[in-house]
Amino acid sequence: MTDESQRTIELGILGNVLLKDGETLETLSAAAEDFHEPRYGSLWETFQQMKRDGRPVNIATVMAEIAKDKNLQRQLGADELSTMLREAPITIVAEEYTRILAENAARRRLMLVGSTLIDMAQSGEDSESIVAHIQSSLEAVESRSPVAIKPMSEEMWDTIKEMEQPPRYVATPWQELNDLIAGWRPEALYVIGARPGSGKTLVALQAAVQELQSGPVLMCTLEMGRGEIHKRVFSQLLHIPLGHVLNSNMSRSEWERLKGIKADGLDQLYINDDAMLTVEGVKRHATALKRGPGLSMIVVDYLQLMGSTDKRDQGRKRHEEIARWTRSLKILSKTLGVPVVILSQLNRESTRGSMPGLADLRESGAIEQDADCVILLHREDPDPGTPLNVAVAKNRQGRMGNFSLDWDGEFAQVHDPQFKPSFATNRALSA
């Protein structure tokens, strides 16, 4: 678009506001920084400030405002307000002008991101930092892009059509949990909180293995290496005692079962055990999987161990970092249309020996705020016979409640009471 065309559009938007005595400020969704001409952006901000102050916005009041502002006097020519009035379009055209204005502004910002990318690449800065910065910049551009808002009457039929389809929830391995939350829901953020040694990694891994029947799963782990994850999966699927697997001290029959394990199903479990894992890294790997083989779930173990290469986090307090990360993961779940399960530590002040509550989630209330569902775990003592107490402490899509699962640490899993798993139970993935 030529500079003259942009000038016509910007004059038309400003002129429409003057022509309608400020009434269209309610409907014209523009921002001062969207204007290509800085002086027109300044005038638009003046209009907005006058409206916020409850003052009328018309040719007389605006001229009086300009007379008091030497900066605006220097920027605007004496005849420009008259030109705006002459070129003022009808409101429906002005609304289209604001759409074009926002689109042009987005394109300018994208060009700036591109030039920044070139400069950073030539500066020798490390690639991880460059990617994180560019991702953040693109997100900022996207957040400023105009969003079409339609009346419910135009959109509700899509919702009704979706309701007629089978539920998209995917069952968890535990019936009592399914009774409360229905299963893992696409576009939802789940938080599993527990004290160290209470089984949060075990529960998350068991959920991930079950999810493989629906599609690929990305497990991002800073708590364990991929070898440790592999061994726990072997124990679960083949029903070999975890202690035997961890120490490679297995019987001949156990070795035969291990060597006979099939890759079918496990070819969909992707494990990222990068010790320097960041939220940006999770987003990058998850997006690549979604575009490639597909993705049905993301698991992050655990939140407080993550780092950041985003320059916005430099100088921030820890709870502010955590808040940005949980928000980013929430957005990721909606963008990719998959459930995201993040594990979280509890505050040190959390009273040991009692069931934790939402207030015990460590370092930020944003964890509770962004989560669609919070599941808290607790074991009274490490005795093998002690059950795992589970509390659904927050659930935007259903009921809250408490129940217990039988602890089967010998085979790296927990299960519903009275249910006794066996090697045959897991043959869908192991045979």
C-alpha cells in the first residue's frame, strides 16, 4: 500500500470521529500505535483521552485541545482537521478502514521482526535465545491482530453441531477420576501437585502411556532422564518389578519379556529430557509434533525446574516467571487443541502429613488461576500398603471430590481399588 493510500485511510478514520462528534470511538477498534503517521496516532490518543475524561469530541473541542498542546501544534498542520472532515467516510467504510489499518500495522511489525531476526543472527547470539525472542515477538504481533467478534446467533449452530459429536475427552487410567473430570479434555490445562515422593511423576507417566492409544504424547521431563522413564514404562507394561528393571537384576523370563517388547504404540511416546528445557522449547517441540505425526497430550515434569531464554523474564521475580509460563502453556493447549498436564511442587510451608490444598501450589497463584483442573496427591507415609489420596481441588468442567487409589509402586503405577493389573492388562501396547 502506498503512503498516500495509508494517509487517506488514516485521515478517513479520524475524520469520521470528528464528523460523528466522537460517537464512533465506541465502534472503531483502532490503537494509536497502529497509525503509520505518528501525528495521526497522537491525535487518535487525544480523542481517546478526551472520551475517557468524559469530554465531548468534536471539531471545536479538539481544536481547543490542540491549542493547549504545543507538541500536537507542531505535528498537525492548521488545515489538517478540515481535510479530515472533508474526507470523512460514512461509518461502515470507516470500520473497514480500521480493519485495513490494523492489517497494515501487523505487516509493519512482522517486517520489524524479520529485520530483528537478521540482526540477531548476524550478531552471534545463541540460537535458543534468538528463537525465544522471535517467538515472543510473533506472539505480540498476533495478540494485537484484530479479532472478528460475531453475534451468538451466527456461531451457536457450530456449537450445537459439535455437541452432537461424541465427546472428545480421553479417559484417564482411573475410573474414579473419570467420574469427576470425565477424562483429559483437549484445550485444557491440568495441574498435578504433590510433595516430593508422593507419586506425581508416576501418575503422569501412567496417564501418558494410556494416552498413547489415542495418539502421540510429548513428555518433557527435567526430573528424570529418558532412560529412567523407559525403565518405568517397561515395569508398567510388562509387569516386571521396578526394582528388577532399575538394577537390571531380572530373571530369565523377565529378560525374555523385555527383549520381546514391541515398538508398536511406544513409537508415539516422545521424551524430551533436556536439562535446560524452557517453555519456549516445549512450545517448539510440541508444534513440530502437531505438524508432523500429530499430538494428543503434553506432559511437563515439573514446572518449577524449567528455565527461560526469553528476555522478558530477565529481572523478573520467580513468581512472575512462573505466571508467564503457566499462561503460555495454557495458550499452547488451546492453540494445539490438546490437553497439557503440568506437574507442580508444593510450598515448603505446606503442612506435611495432611492433604494439601490449592494454596499450597508453589510460587504463584497463577498456577491455580490458569489451570482448568487441579489434582492434588498425598500419601500418609511411604509404606507400600499406603494408598494414594487424590483430591480434585478445582474443575472448571465438572465436579470436585476426593478418592483413593491403591499404590503399586512395585510396578510403577497406581490403580483403582480392587483392580489387580497383570501383564495381560497392558498387552495393547506391549504385545
